[in-house]
Amino acid sequence: MNEQQSPASATPAAAQTTQYVLTLSCPDKQGIVHAVSSYLFMTDCNIIDSQQFGDRGTGLFFMRVHFSADPGVTADKLRASFAAVGDAYHMDWRIHPSQERMRILLMVSRFGHCLNDLLFRASIDALPVDVVGVVSNHTDFRDLAASYGVPFHHIPVTRQDKAEAEARLLQIVAEEQVELVVLARYMQVLSDDLCRELSGRIINIHHSFLPSFKGAKPYHQAHDRGVKVIGATAHYVTADLDEGPIIEQEVERVGHDVTPEQLVAVGRDVECQALARAVKWHSEHRVLLNGRRTVVFA
């Protein structure tokens, strides 16, 4: 009698493939999509999803392609063979295995809502990341990090030892092979040198009242002005304070009857939502820099 094949052994062919994400930007011209799709066809790859955008203002073309390849087609082979296409169209391009989780480092001071939100989302695989450490200039959230099994690094920062503190941070980034640094309400201004060192690899969150309500207690200032919409902005960090390319924004309408404390509570929620989406999209290679702006293939 012939043995019947069990469902577990009847693995579909698609499950045997490896998936990748190709991102690129280049001067816009005819033939880019054809060149990319032809390359993937000739290398026995299959396009799962493709998004593209041509910016008429800058004359640049942006593309994100999610595709599958046979097991014998490795990332190194793809990168080596795609180089000719990239050179022909003067592309800035990357190929990433889509199953790889991005290694991220979280930084926080004394407001822990974004830190706690990201740690929880990472722990339940709602974010495709591995949190390799938490850095803080205070010790308030040492136990929180420990509860998630994440190493905690206390790096005090004063005006006199700021350079040494940033050198220690970069040492952790190098040792842990950190791909993204997230300022989850880290309340220290980073030096221009550090911003340049981590360019395109560091995300910040702030309330969208900036620059209208600077300084202490921005939500109380907003309450005094009777605002009707509050929000938060997640952006890449640059040497221009709070003016880096915007990745995501979240807003919430509020009425005339809300208190300053209620504004703070709503603000915490929108900050968490905007930052989590920005981290998710960056770690899925959905965000491409376009000068002072971003292209987000969400």
C-alpha cells in the first residue's frame, strides 16, 4: 500500500524560496522599471510587491521591490549581479533579506511611554526588530529594560563630558552592530558630529507643537492657546534640531474642555503611535531619503 503524504511534508514551493527587498533611488528616466523587472526575471526571481514614485520636483525616481528567489540565489550573488544595473542608471540601491530583523538601540531620559511601547511591540513581534540595548542618561528605566531581558547602559551626560558620553554611545553602536538608533524621548541635544556619524540611522520623536510651543511644558502652553489639534512627528535626526526629514506624523482632535493633563495623556499616545510606525517602516526598508523629505512606501 502506498504511503499517503502528510500535510507537513507537502511543503509548497513558495515556502522554499527566500525573500528580499530591493530599494533604489536614481535620476528619473525611461527604462528603470523594465531594467529592474527584467533583471529579476533573468535571475529566476519573482516579484511579490512593487512600489515606485517619480518626483517631478527633484527629478528623482524611487522604487521598492519585494521579491522571492530560489535558495541557491544568495544576497551576495544578487548584489554582485545587480551592480551593473545600478551603475547603468546611477542608482543608490540596497538589497536586504526581508526575514532579517533590524538591530536597534533605544535611548531615553525620564519619559518612558515610547520606550515601553517599543519594547512591548518588539517582544510580541509587532516590529521586525531586535532591541539590543537601552541607553539612558538616568537610571529610571533600568528595571523596565531588565524585565524585557534587554541590556541597560547608563551614560550620564554633562556639559563637561558630553564628548566622552557620545564616544561611549558610538562604542555600543559598533559593538552591538546597531543598525538604527531610536530617541524614545531622549532629552539631550546630540552633537553635529554624532548626527553626521549616524546620518539616516537615527530617528527622533517630538510633539508637533514645535516650533510654536518651545521650552518647558509645551502641552500647557498649547492649552493656554486653546489648540484644537495635537500631534507628534517622527523624523530622522540631523544637525538642524528637530528639522530632519519627516517619516510619520499622528494627530488627534481635542475639545475646549480638555485639561493640560489630558493633553499630556493624549500626546503620549500619539507620540507612541507615530514613533512605532516610523520604526516599523524604516526596519522594513520602506523609507527612502529625498533631500530634506522622505518617500515612504507604507
